[in-house]
Amino acid sequence: MTAYIFEFIGTGMLILIGNGVVANLVLKGTKGSDSGWVGISLAWGIAVFIGVFISADVSGAHLNPAVTIGLATAGKFSWSMAPGYIVSQILGAMMGNLLVWLAYKKQYDATEDASTILASFSTAPAIRSLGWNTVTEAIGTFALVFGVFYIAGGAMADEPISLGSLDALPVALLVMGIGFGLGGPTGYAINPARDFGPRIMHALLPIKNKGKSDWTYAWVPVIGPIIGALLAAFVFILLN
């Protein structure tokens, strides 16, 4: 149970800082509107660092269903714990974006554009092509999960692996690099909980002018990352 709690806390911190910077950038009436894509990529790297550092020594800091599925597929994590991890990650992401909404309540009230409001919760493609958007998410998540295997020392032994607090910085740099290199087409969810949990909160919260939650796209940042994680696990198995 303690591991599930720290997955919840770590994922909540990830979303609080990560989507907090998006809200600061896009909502009306904030002081961070000039941070741009560089600010977003840097802030998500910092968000990952904080989330991983807090939870690593207790839960292994998956903070992402794709990471959990990838590690379990490669035999580096118990499948029996995977459902609890995934539920904890989704609930943590929901809590994180609830806190973002509370922090920026007046800015949400002042923002009239529905797509801008949704952007502070969930991802959306720059060019909408669901098949290619899925490919982009799969490639980005492959890079993440494959990197995690080696950052966590997965090739060194046959026993299960998990991230430690000392791995927080390299994982943060990895996510930052994915943001700079692969984030443009879809906003790089690379994490089903990161998109799905906040999208649920977008649907539930009483936000003025919020519009629809775009559920027709919502499967892309879920299925794409899972495909990428499975591919990363299979390549890792072949190499080791």
C-alpha cells in the first residue's frame, strides 16, 4: 500500500508542476506567458525530477502506466502490482490537475478559449492525424521506457529493477530531451495517466468556457504510449 501511495504522490507532483507551467503559459492573466516551448520542456523535466525523487526509494517511481507495463513485460516488475500502480498513477494525475485548477482559478475564469483551457489539462496534436499521432506517441514512449531500463541498471541482473532517487536527474534529462526532440507533433504525453487523469478532471470540474474534453482523441495518448512501452520491452529482452 505504501508503494501505491507514493505512486499517487509522485504522479500528483509531476502533473502539478508540469501542467502548472502549461497553465502559466496559456491562460489569460498569468505572468508566465512568454516562457514558450523551451519553458514547457524544461519545466516537465523538472516535474519528472521532483516526482521521481520523492517516490523513487519507496515505489520505484514509475509515475506512468507505460513504464509499469514495460517493466512488467520485460520481467522487471510484478504483474500482480501493476493494476494498483496504474490506478494510483491515474488518481495522482487527477489530483495534480485539481491543484493546478485551484491555483489558477481566477485565470481559468478569465480565459474564454476552450482549446486553451483544455491544453492546461491534456495533450492535443499540432496536426490531427490519429494514426500518425499514435506513431509519434509510440516513438516518444519507446525512447522513454528504453532509456529507463538502462538508467535503472536493468541489464545488470535478472532480478526486478526500479528507479532510485539518484536516477531522478537522468530520467528528467531524458524526458526533457524527448520534449525538445519529439514533443512538437502531439505535445508528448508519453504517459497514459498524464493525459487520461487530467482529461477526466477537465470533464468534471465546473470551468467556464471549457468546451468539450475531446474524447475522440483521448485514446491516442493511451494506446500510443502502451505500444511504445511494449516495443521497448521486447527490444530490451532481445538485447539482454
